[in-house]
Amino acid sequence: MKKQSLLLFFIVFILIFVSCGTSKSMRHLPDIAHYDAQKPIVIKQSPELFTSGKNSLLKNKQGLWELYVEGDPLEIGLATGALSDSLLKKQEQIFFSRVEDIVPSRFQQNLLRNFLKWYNRKLYLNVPEEYQTEIYGISQYTSPNFDNIAPQFQRSLYLHGAHDIGHALQDLALVGCSSFAAWGEKSENGDLILGRNFDFYVNDAFAENKITAFINPKEGYPFMMVTWPGMIGTVSGMNKEGLTVTINAGKSKIPIVAKTPISILTREILQHAQNIDEAITIAKKREVFVSESIMVGSAKDNKAVLIEVSPKKMDVFDVPNSNQLICSNHFQSDAFKNDERNQLQIANSHSKYRYDRMQELFSENPKINPEIASKILRNTEGLHDIALGYGNEKALNQLMAHHGIIFKPKEKLVWVSANPYQLGEFVCYNLDSIFKERKTAPAVSMEEENLNIARDPFIESAAFSNYQKFKIEDRKMDLYLKNKAKISFEFIQNYQSLNPDYWVVYYKAGLYFYEQKYFQFAQNNFEKALTKEITTVPEKEAIEKYLKKLKRK
């Protein structure tokens, strides 16, 4: 079932409700004395185009925001904040309103605040000064409505550790990202190609304003990344040297203090490395506080590797004489693969299943090109093409992704999916063209329209329409179960008909009938759930436990 939404908001809550009002960390600000701190003037050309000198923010016809900014860290931060001002405030509102929905109890908020008030006390010591400065610039445009939670800069800084703290404190609910790379004999023209889904779901509103950001820093390499308002860390990106980075969460112990957020480490790699060796050198410099697989692709090396990091060790997974690399949410390097936590992750989660599915699809497609890569990322079926039910986390396409992305590093081409999920048009960009010296801000999209990949026809299908209805009915079902309300048989029948191959619809019906003491109906639904592809071993065991109880009645 979808644990990511609950997880994320729990993460955000514990981050931003940290009460360190008298601590040094809450008074800390980056040193900006040697920067020009003047706020830029933004011209609103239209509701979908904002400019400030050479910098711009444009919403293209596919619904993606395209951001271009250049300069030193403070200039980049201030320009980003000024251009995305309204989007930034809206994104904050989405986060904080949902936090209150998930954790409405003031008492629980106070408990968390007291327990975690020291947690982020050293975070600022583990974020490079250039990124603190950039975050500071953006934070000047955050909403004053949330200053009672934490000051602007600290609030913005802490949110960059949300991914890390969340999967460390509740890593049974890992975000289920999938990524792959092919080169040599496995790619269509021999050059490296990579694809990934970033399965990070808050709600539909959170992904409405995803940004394809093009950053031209004064120091380091120009680069692009897919992000959201207020986020300067990198989850998916490529620089002008043809180096790519993507991240996949791994199994983590609960850390006792925040260190370098993974997205800040990958941002540093993206901005300052031109090949795999340089990426590894940067990774060795930083102390992280969760375990993560970082897939690094390199045009100069014409291959990809996994840099696997944890708070205590690091290793590189690089298979000699291979022409492909596949990654889900378990580790593969010698230093990690036999760890007990990793073995439990392989045995109990959906990570190995998705890994095997990628292997299967790679076997069916001898040569990977961008179109084939997009089909793999959009695939909703399970092993041997079985129906999983829509939204099953065993699928590569879980119908929840913030974005899908494809890279061709040698050609400096990148494809970013438009909404919904990774089903919308994959919009192509050429970094060589975008980072040519510009005199003014562009008034039209920076896309390479002739190279775009069409939206998935699945969007127009009855199955997708039913899935959208299912999501609404599923939220109703959760409320009914929570409130122990009466549910009509007609509602349950319709609910199950909207997503009939998904085990969850039978499991939740079984829970309802069990609570209502309609034991035969409960048994029938639990048994039906077991005929479907259940996401994890613990969830399957929970159903089997209910059936054992029923047999004793």
C-alpha cells in the first residue's frame, strides 16, 4: 500500500517542528558579506513567463516550468526565489497544510518537538557554504506565515534533509525508485543511455509545479536538474560535461544527528565533477546520515556505476566488462550486499521484484534507445507481464512518480516527463544549446521539440480513468475504516471494480467485514487478496494472520 504519503509528511513534520529557538543552529546564517545582496527585479511578461535580466522562468505547453539562472551562489538563490516566488509559497502551503492533516494533535507535535529539538543542531556544519548561501537567497522569498515554525533560512535548510530523515526513521516505507543504464552493445548506438523514475509522492498538487532547472554557476559546470520550488538539492540531473546523477534510497539505521543530506552531496557531484573518479572523490569527502545508492553516469567514461554510501562506509559497484547497470532499493557492492539490513530489504520489500522486472525488460530489448527507455519507465505490469493492479509498488510505473527522466550524456540530451507522473510527454532538452552564451532571457520554451517522446496512450484509456476514480474511492475507504463507519455493499463492489487486479481492494474490504463481524465475507476477500501479487512479505503475512484468526472463530 501507499506508505510514502504518510511517511513524507511525518518526515516534514519532524524536520520543521524542531524547536531549537535558543540554539546556535537556529541563529546561524551564512556569511554573505562578500556578495551583492540586492534583490533582483522580476518582470512578469505573462502568467507563464517571468524574467530578470538573463534569468527566466517559463511554463511550457506541456506544463513543465523551465528555470534558467546564472551567477554566484547568492545571485542564483535570489534569482530562483524571485522568479518562483508564488510557486515557492504555494509549495510551502502544500507541505504544511498536509502536515497538520497527518499530525493534528498539538500534544504529539510537542512530543516530537522535545524529542527532536537537538536533531538538526549540526546540519548547517555539514552543508557547504555555497549551498547554504543559495538556500539563504531562496529563503528570502518563503512565506512569513510559517515563521512561527522556524526562521526562513533554517526552515528552508531543514527541508533539504527530509528525504534522508524520513527513510532513516521509517525506512519500511522507502520511496521505491527504479533506475537503469546501458552502453556499448546494449545501447542503440553504443553510447551511454540512462533512465529513472523518481517515485516520491506527496499528493497530486505537490507535483503540479515541477521545475526543470538549468543552472549556470560562476564556479563549477553548468547543469540541469528536475526539482520543485525551494529545493536546490539534486535528485536527478546532468551537467554540461555529460555527467549524470540519480539517487535510490537504501536500508538505513536511525541516525542520532543530521549530517550532509544526500541531495546536497549529489548536487555537489553534479556541479563539480566531470567523470566518475571525480564523483567518487567528492562522495568520499562528505559524511552522510542515511544509506543511499547514487547512480553516476559519465559521457567521458561511457558507462555508469553505483556509489553506495552509508554513515559508516562507502563502496562503488562497477561490474567489469558489463554493458548495463540496474538499480532499485537494495545494495549490490561487496561492502553492503551481505549486510543483514540489506538482505532483509531484498527478502521483504518490493525492491528485488522491480530489479528482476528491469532485468526481464532489458532481456526483451537488446538495444536500448530513448523510446524503449520511456516504455520501460512507463511499464505497469509485473514479471512475465502479469497484471499487478494499478498503483502496486512492485511495478516500475507505480502511477505516483514525481518524474521520469532519460539521459543521453554524450549528446547532452535529456528527456523530462510532463504530468501526470511519467505518462505525459517526455520533453527533450539539449544542454549544449541551452548553455550557449545568452544576451537576454528566452521568450519561448528551450525544448528540442522534434525529439520529444509522445505521451503514453494509456492516459486516454478507460483503465487510467478508472484508476483516477479509484484513488478518490480509496481515500474514502481509508476514512470509513478509520472512523469504523458503515459501508454499503454497492460501494465496495464499485471500489473493487475500478482496480480489480490490485490486492489492496480485497484486503481493505476484508478488514471492513472483519471489523463488522461478517466473517465469511472477510475470509472471501482475504483469500481473494492472496490470489493477487501482494507488494511485500509483511503485508502478505498480515493477511495470512487474519485468515488464521478467522479459522479459529
